[in-house]
Amino acid sequence: MREVLSELLAWWRAGESVAMGTVVATFRSAPRPPGASMLVGPDGSVVGSVSGGCVEGAVVELGHQVLEDGVPVLERYGVSDEDAFAVGLTCGGILDVYVEKVDRVTFPELEDVAGEVEAGRPVGVATVVAHPDPAVLGRRILVRPGAAVSGGLGSNRMDGAIADDALGLLALGASETLGYGPDGERRGEGMRVFVRSFAPRPRMLVFGAIDFAAAVARVGTFLGYRVTVCDARPVFATHVRFPDADEVVVDWPHRYLQAQADAGAIDGRTVMCVLTHDPKFDIPLLEVALRLPEVAYIGAMGSRRTHEGRLRRLQDAGLTPAEIERLSSPLGLDLGARTPEETAVSIAAEIVACRWGGSGRRLATVGGRIHRED
């Protein structure tokens, strides 16, 4: 829903009704992840995508139906569906799409959700997408860390169980459909609840204001990271040189990173690219980075010779083999990259491979599933 939130909110504020289709579950090689949404506006316009084009037409038709009768629908599309050929899900995957009518009556909390997302604060929306009682279908609650639950599903038992699980998913930044008994029983079937987590964007910290950093910042923004470029030299660390970065910080890299860690601004989704390849900058920085408990990726640029010297200095600084093992150096995949832009693609490819457990090999040479599970 994040990608269509501005259009949805505009129609909502205008008092209009919108049909929203949301991917709530995927199986096998589905093209879009849970949470991907598409809108059918009051004027018939379409915003967003649930499948990259495979089933959009069928969802649009369902959206018009939902706008007319107001009854939400959970529909499955894929090769196991007798209509698979008609909707053309050629990728071989299966996806569940929940289509609902959204307006001020059905989703009064939308303004609150949009406000939290805009402010960068985590918020989770748990919506009942399947239930034996049609009256319960579409009910939702909002969860925020350390705050009371907003909304209600119909009973304290339902609210309590689902709020606990939704907060757990929100902490991970994960969106998922959960199953319960009709009254929220942990062991039971009948109710399905989709939890959409709106967590702040993961961070990419780029250390070293060199020409390669501008390309890395650009591709990091493209991948959805909140990008910070940090360098101790004010003449190089400027917004003019790094227009794609969310922020440019003039500070010693190790001091800035330690302050961010102390402030709780580094988490398990954070990636770091150390591009200084200068011992006076990168050794103190890596001493801090490699000792942090939760970081998704730490990569450092440099030649093989620079890498060997870096390892010796880190060992001399007292880092353990296990800590040093966390370092990707030289960073990036072997793509034969030469330009800053090609090198940025190489670095981004390694980050994606680490995130999803990819091998970095050509897909044409790899058997089995293309899309790995979380």
C-alpha cells in the first residue's frame, strides 16, 4: 500500500470510494511481494500493480464489483486456479489478492496510518481478510511500538492475539498473512489476518565522499534505502556532490557511526559501504562496525593489496576472526565493473545477494527456484 498511499489518501480526503487490491500471500515464484497494492479509482483510473501485469485485468473487474456492492473479496490467482490461463499468470506463481472498498467509513484510520508513514514511524495494519462471519471481514487494528492498539476486530481475545503477532512482524519489517480460529484462537482455522508492516526505510551508510560514493548513493536510493554519505572532509562532503543522498554528514566516520549506534539508529537491516580505502579512516570505522551486534552488510573498497593490509591492521586492533569474517572486502560481485556506476551495480548486487541468500551466479547456470523465501 505504501506505493499508492498518496493517491489513496487524496481520494479518501475528497470523500471518494476506492477499490484497493492487495497481495496478502504468495506461493512459488509470484511476481510481487505481500503488501503490493493496486487501486481502482472512482473515475475508473488504475494506480499501482499486484502482479506486474499478469492478473491486473481480473483485479480491476473485481474492483469495480467491490465498489458497487461494498463486499470485500479474497481471490486466488495462479496455475492451480482453473482460470489461470485466462488471467495469464505466466510466471508460474500463485498469489492471494484481497480486494476491498476504501473510504472514510471503511478505513477511518487511514489518515493516522499516512501520518505515521510520512513521519518515518513504524506502524502495522492488521486486516481480517477471511472469516466465517461476514460482519468481521475487513475489520482492522493499528499497532505501534509502545502504544495502545487502535481499532478493534470484535473481541478482546482477537485483538490481543493479533496485536502481539502484528508487533512481532512490525519489529522485523515483515508483512504476512496469519491464521487463527474464529475468535483469535492460536490453534484453529477460519480466520486469516493480513498484517501490513510500515517500517522506516532501511539505512545505507556510505563512508567516503569519493566519486564512487555518488553512484552508490544513487543505486541505494533506487533500492529503497535511506542513504547517508559521511566524510570528515567538508570540501568533499556536500549536498551538491551527492544530490541522491538523503543526508550528507561531515564527521569522522567512526565517531558518527558510534553515535548512531548509541542512539539506536542502526539495526539488522542497515548496510554499510566503506569506500575511503584509507587506513586512518577505515580502520577505526571498521573497528566500530564489525563489533556492532546487528548489521545486514559491511563492505569495504580496495585492491587486493589494500585488503591484505586492512586485515593485518584489524587483527592488530584486536578484532576476532569471527568479527573480521563479517567484512566483505573487496566489496561487490565479480561483474568486471570499471566505472563508478558499474561498480555501484556490483556493490548493490552483493547486498541483494546477501539479503536473499543468492549465489551471485548467472541464473542461466543455476537450477531450482529463482525467488528464495525470506
